[in-house]
Amino acid sequence: MKKLAFVTDSGSGFSKAYWEKEGIYSVPLQLDINGQSAEDYETVLPADIVENLKQQVPMKTSLPSLGAIEDLFEELKAQGYDGVFAIPICQGLSGTLNAMELAARNQDLEFTGFDTGSTAVLQAYCIRRAKKMYDAGKDISEILEFLNKVCDKADTILLVDDLQHMKRGGRLTASAALLGGLLKIKPVLHDNRETDGKVDVLGKVRTMSKAQGFVIDRLKALGAGPGWDVTVAHVGVPQPAEAYAARIREAIPGITTRIIDLVSAVAVHTGLGCLAVQAFDPQGEPIEYDLTKA
């Protein structure tokens, strides 16, 4: 088999050093914090993002440094790799996948890119699973077939507490933000393969409790049940996240749940108080997402 490098980015929720332990390469997404450049999960962690949000420090996100991607792929070529299998943050949120493809072509490396339609736990699961399957002798077509089966029914659903923050960040129209403020509407947002990884409106309800119930109904409609993996991610609100996860477990017995900080690339735009749910069926394969080893 050809020597294939597996590459991801910090949208997975982990640092370069974390992935190196598994023989996977990663590049950090870039953060602009009050005019200063920082590297996601390298020089800035989710706790820093929460503190900056509390202090209303201006923040922006962007794809990894093009120089860092080019340097990595040049190194991979020098190490004798024939190709790259890349699963970065979805194209609907970042141009990372396109940048990686260009860098691979510049080094005459064969390139396979996969778009999960989201990020975080799903992204980390897919890159890890892809490498394990390849190491076990599976070919790329078999790997892609498996990943598509997982991602086609996955969904990431966001309950945003601060519409004004999203408006300031350009993620919500001014009229929509005003409507939400006046009528106390809680928009239920999501991103997945069907939305091309872009954040779109899934529904509108009046209270957070009803919004959570709406999400649970959505999960049931997707077919969530025993064996499914559900992550509740939050931005600075761990206790509501715990309660939300408990409510989901009660409504859908047999699922696996965890609670994490929302990945920085998304949290910067949603603001404080956001609760997110990411759900997918790992097809009986175990999920490894141990933040204590990050």
C-alpha cells in the first residue's frame, strides 16, 4: 500500500502534540484576538476564549496559516509519503480543505479530502477511524464509504443565547437578531452535510426549554437510539450543559453522551451561553475523545 499521511486541524478539538501520538498530523486554525494572532489549541485554549468573551475582547477566526500547511506538506513529501488523506473543519466554516489540496498538488502528493459537514467530535472520530481502517488494509474507497455512512445522518445543532453577538460577528442578519430580541425567539441552528457545513436555521421556538425539546425531537427523527454518540458542547455554561445532557439521556435511552467545551472555531462566533449537540451513529466503532489527554 502507498504511504499515506492523515491530516486534520484544530477544529477537531485537539492540539498538534495530541495527534502526533497517534501518527496523525494537524495544523492549528488561526485566531485574531484584539488584533493579535494566536494558534488555536496551541497558544489559546477554550477557557481563554470564554474569558475573552466575558471581557468582550474582539475575536475572529481564520483557516490555518498557509505557510504552516505548505511546510507540513513539504515535510511529508520529504518523509516519503505518497499522498495525504485530510479531514479538517468543514468547508462551510473554513477554506482549510481547499488550502490543503493546493499544498498537496504543489508537492505532487496524491490528495483525498473528506468533508464531514461539521467539526469537533465528528471530525476527530473520522480522521482517527480513517487511519485505523487504512492501517488495517482497507482501501480508500472502503474508508470513504464508511465515513459517508456515518456523516450522512449526523447533525450538529446549536442553541445560541446571544443573538447580538452573532450579529456583530456577521453570522446573523440585523433583522433576525432584532426579531429574536423583541419576540424572545430562540433560533435552533444546525450544520451538516445537507447544509454544506454552513450554519442554517432548523427551527424557531420561544424558550430554551422548548428549544431543547425541539432538539430531542430532531435527534429522534434522525434515528438516534442505542449505540448513537451524542456530545453536548457549551460556551461557559457547564451546569446547563449537564442538565441538557441528562434530559437527552432520559429521552433517548442507550445513547453515549459526553460534555465538552465548544471548539474555539465555533465558540468565537456563537458567544457565551451557547449549547450545542452533535449526534451521529459510529456504526458500532468505539469513540475516543479523551480531553484529559489533549
